Amino acid sequence: MAFRGEPIPATASARPAARGRRNRSRGQGLVEFAISLPVVLLMILFGVDFGRVFVGWISLTNAVREAASFAALNPTAWTAPGNPAVVTEYRRLITAEAANINCTLPGTLPDPTFPNGTDIGSPAVVAITCQFSLITPLISNILGSPIPVSASSSFPVRSGTINGTPTGGGLPSAGATAIPTPSQLPTQSPIPTPSAAPTPVPTCTVPDFLNVNTSQATNKWTAAGFTANNLAFSPLVPPNYKIKSQTTSAGTSLPCSSSITVKST
């Protein structure tokens, strides 16, 4: 009991004020949560949809890389008279690689292009744009759906002729003459021949690729007499880069059928 003139204890007057502050703090927390929740949900929805688009773009990129590599092995299939078997296989490769992505491919797949011709070392370019459907209605209303997703790739042509000699290999060209089997050849009495000395293996000199651009490496390799398919790039091209090292030193004599790898490091 407090007597007149005595102060009221501080704890008795502070309790109602403390309860008021706690109630105001809880109410403020609910308001902040209600404001931030839509923003957080919107960020999650953006992440889900654009994660799907990114994965789809990776699959589409793999499809065009495989198609460009195939076109580089069969560069004459799209020039007269053409090769329907190669064109069909080219389209099947793209369709099979892009089958598991939610992206609608063009009704007619674009043919590869050869901006510098079909000579060995020239680029074979494949570019495809598909339509990717978004699953979140809110994001679709903001950005529109479907959205276009594009990918392109190029590989150096690895099949053709050098000084009239065929090199590389792809599918047989249309109208090619079949090679007769042994049973179809006329029979004749074998003519005994003297034992021939073993034919020496032709050798070629490894060129120097240091600071050479990868777009010029294949021509330099084949000019030295080596087979075009036996020059490997690490990392793969494109994109092109300057070569900084090679697995076999320049000036080394090797059989012309040998292979080496050129690297960016």
C-alpha cells in the first residue's frame, strides 16, 4: 500500500506499456510478412520458369552442335543433286536430341549453311529457334508465352577432296556407284607374282600451330599431308581461339595417318 507522497513503484506502471509495445510489434511483423510474401513468391516463380528455359536452351545447344558436326562430315548433301538419306538423318538427330524439352521446333528444320563454301576447313553452321512455353500464368502474362529460344553452332568441314584425293567420310552420296563384291567380279586364273618388298609408310612433318587460329589449323594440317580427321581440338570449336600448345612438337616426322591434339593452354 502506497502512502500519500510516496512514489508509485516503476514495475506497476511499466507493465501496460510493455504489453502495448509487444502487441504493436506483432502487428507490424504481420504487415511486413503480408507485404513481402507476394514478392518472395514472384521470385520463386521466376526462378522455376527461367530454370526450365535455361535447361531447355542447353538441350537445344547440344542438338545444334550435333547437327553441325554431322553437316561438317557431309557438306555436299545439301547441294545438287543432294542426298536425301543424309538430310533425313540430319533432321532425325535434331528431333531426337530436342525431344525432351518443352520447346516447339520449327515445322521445317532449317538446313545447315556454308558461308565460305564446302571446302575442308570452312565452317558448317546450324542455327535453330524454338518456342518455349512457360507454365506460370503470372510470368506468362508479364513476358508473353511462348518465348523464342535460339542456339547456333559451327564446325569446320572435315570431308572433301585435297588435290583430287577424297578425305574424311560421311554417309554415301546419292547415286554413288556400288563397289562390286568379290563374287560379282569375273574369275580368272591367278598370275603368280614375285614377293614384293614391303611398301614404306609415307611420313609427314608436323607443322607449328603455336598462335595459329583454330579456323586455319585444319588447312595447315592437311597442307602438310596429314588426314583432316586426325586433328583434334581441346576444347572443341567453335568458338575459335589461338592455339597455345600441341601434343606433338613441330618438325616431328610421323606417318601421315597419325593424329595430334592442339590446345588453348
